[in-house]
Amino acid sequence: MNRILITGGNDGLGRATAEALMKAGHHVTILGRDEARTKQAAAELKCNYVVADVTDYAQVEKAIQAAESKGGPLDILINNAGQWIQDALETNDPARIKAVVETNTLGTIYCTRAAVTAMKARQKGRIINVISQAGLSAKAERAVYNASKWAITGFTKSMQLELKPAHIAVTGFYPGAINTGLFDKSGNSRDMSRALDPKQAAEMLAFICNLPENVDVPEIGMQNLDY
């Protein structure tokens, strides 16, 4: 049984992952920005929850401390919170650009920073960064989103080297399109009928979490062959 914190855990892939991990017997805490939605999701999942805006380090640090005070030291952190943006760069609202980069990039960095000190002290832990194929490739009119994800690819690879001596495994998870509400929330709805089911991606994350402590998976990806 691992103690696991999932950011962006109140819907989409985060919620599906929490459900899969609960079924596997892990102790799960979900982190969300909206208290009402996160509290409701936690009640339905029967897991713990904490509230924080991942772009605010003080909130993140306080939330992780609260999670550990309730359930014990974290064994695994899953950085899943993210936002979508697309269209030509000059049409992207600067405030929206800032929000996406802060959530996708700084959010992952902040949560990792807040969790890693205790993991180092215990000489154990696992961090999984949900990055997406957008952290490996590029497309027109995706400059901001690609930039936010490529940054985390570099961060992940650096942290793998930095944390290996402390016996902390760091995994970059690079899924293709997943049928969640990511696009709808940004006003960019699209046909997702052939995208990955969130439960499929959640099972992959659960697989990583179920590995023995001494087994490292530096990176793993998945795509729907028909998409």
C-alpha cells in the first residue's frame, strides 16, 4: 500500500487514476483548486482531499503538509494538473498564456519541490509527471502548450538524475489524446471518440505505482493506434 497524492484529481485522468489506485488498495489523496468539486469527488471516491492552486507555492506546501498529516508521508506524487491552449500565438490572450504556463510548468515544479524534501529524508519515493506527447513533438498553433510541456520534459529528465542518489524514481508519462474535459474547458471542443479512454491511461499510471520501490521507469507513453 502506497500513500499517493494526485494533483488535478477531481476529474478527468486524475479522478480515473484515483479510482484505479483505490481499487488496488492504495491510500489516495486528491488535490484540486475548487474546494466544492474536490470535496465532492473525494466523497464519491472515498478518499482524502486537499485544496490548493498549484501555481501558488505557499498553498501547495500547505496542502502537501496537510495530506501528510492526515495519511502519513507521501510515497508517490502524481503531477497531473494541467490546462489546454491553442490557436495562433498572437491570438492567445496574455493572461491565458500566463495561466497555462504557470499551471502546466510551475505547478509541476512547485508540487515536486514541496514533496521532495521529505522523500529525500526517507531515501524513497516516486514522482510521476503526466506530460503528454506534446512534450516530445510540436504542432502549429500549439506553441504555448508545447512550450509548457517541453519544459516539464526537461525538468523530468533533470530530476531523474538529481534524485536517483536518493532512491527516488521519476517517470515522465507521455500519453496521446485522452477523452477528458481538457479541451471543452478551454472552449476548444473536438471529437474525442477515438481518443484514449481515461481508464486506460489510469491503468498505466496504476501499473507504475504498483511496481516495487527499486524498479524505475524513466519514461512511458501510450497512444490509441486508431486516433
